Amino acid sequence: MNPEKFVQQQFTVICQQQVTDAYLLPMGNRYRFLFNHGQEVSDEQSLSPDLGQKIITYLKYQANMAVSEHRRPQAGAWRWQYQSHQIDIRLSTVGDFQGQESLVLRFIYPLNLREYRMVEPGQWTKLQQLTIGQGLLLFAGPMGSGKTTTMYRLLREQAVDKVILTIEDPVEITEPRFVQLQVNTMAGMDYPALLHLGLRHRPQVLIIGEIRDAATAQCAIEAALSGHLVLATIHAKSARGVVPRLRQLGIADYYIDQALLGACYQRIIPVQGRRQRAVFFDLQSADELLKGNGGGISEAWQTTLQKLYTEGQITAEVKKAFWNG
């Protein structure tokens, strides 16, 4: 099969199913083409090594990557047309010890195309209430759980009368009403540098793509304390785990108490069949977080999962898989 035809066919299926990641991986004398549906990876096709490498070469060319380089890691980007929508695709390649190249594709869908429904719609109102004030609202959850989409949806409603600035690595969603900055470590523009630069634009609201180090955490706290609303993602396995994570990054309890509005842990869970998914929140206010003990998942999370299982909306396997977050 022609690699261009293969890409057109498979990318159409990917967009129809809202697949988040696709993989083209060598396995012996074949290539495996896999889809990530959020909770599970499905093995879609087995390809010859010749076709697999041709597809990788074609995609690298489209993403302005070095097609003759097969060992060193490379990253690229491509904008692909799906119906009337522009789909941003991030590409990453690397060669293994035998020189066989693998490819990972991340698909970034426009907000008006992304499937987004909630298990508990009432939680959205609580999230909206937390964004009324000033302070720091943090989002946790594994990669691909929709954290950036949630932040953007929350703030699109405020873009009419507020300046909203985002700092991401990379920018995942194009939003013309936001001022969007992208991390460029080669140019010395990391998260802290862009935060200091971005504050000169006098935004009322900030989105920080990820708090990954002490310097970024300190900048986020300072911005929240100086009168800004700051939304950011952070690595934690539950909403309760956000406070210990801030402490690990060197933020004193006094400043956490002063700045933190709340934390939201989220997952995308399959309901009523594998192709139907919904966003599931564990939302905790600052008071709940600071009074709570431990960093595990909340009882409310497990109570809701049990309710969904009893109502037949999720299977026993899904309940077990998501029971601890």
C-alpha cells in the first residue's frame, strides 16, 4: 500500500474515534500500528518492515524532520486536515539498538471537535465557582486525561473581558482569544523565564502547562498571591496528592494556604462501551485539601464509581481499574 494512502485512511479512523496517541513500533520482522484509546492500547494492524519504514519516512518529511536520521531522537509537528478541521499532530521518533526506528504520534483536537462530557455534570459548576476568584487551581491526572482541555474550556467563557495568557510545552490547543507562549529551552525560554516575561503583559488569568520544578512552582505561587487566577497541571496521583507535591517542590505550608483554591484530579473513563468516554473528576477545595490526611483518592471518587457500576454505566473491570485513581 502507498504510505500516503495508508496515512489518510488511518488518520481518518483516528479522528473519528478521538484516539489520543498512535504508535508505529518494530517487532521482529514486522511493524505494529497501535491506537491509544485513553485506558487501553489496541493492536490495529501488522505491517511489513518496508511499509512501516516508508510510513515513518513519509510522516517525518511532512513534519520537517530529518528523514535520513534513524537513530537519534527527533521531534516534529504537522497540521493535518480532517473534514473542515485542522488537527495538530506531534511526532516523536527514535531508533533502537538495532537501528530500527519507532514513531509515536500525539493527536491534538480542536475544542469544538473534542468529545467532552462529564460523569457528574454538577462538578463543572463547582469548577466554575473556583475560577471566579484569585489564586491557584491545580489539575492532576495521567497524560491524555484531558487536563488541558478542561482548563481551556473553563477559561474560554472569561476571554471576553479578561486577558488570558498561556505558557505551554508545547501549545496543545490553538485559541485565538488567548495570548499563547511556547517553551523554547534552546532560546533560554523555559517556564520561569516565560512566566516573568508573560506577567509584563498584565494578564488577569494564567495557564501554566505543567509545574514540573521548584522554580515554576514558586513563580505560580507568586502570580497567584499577586492577584492573578492561575490554572496549572501538576504530577500527582490524586487531588489530595497535590499538596504533598507542592511541599516536595519547596513551597511552604503558609504560601500553599494563602494561594491554593483547590485541586482537580481527572481521568477519562469508558462508559456504556469502549468507544464512549466521559471525564471523571475528583474535585477538592483548598479547605478540604489542607484538612485532609494522606494523598490517596477520595471516598467520593469511589462512591461515584460504585454508583456508576450499580447503574450499569461501567463494567466491573472499569470500576476495578479506576478504583484507586
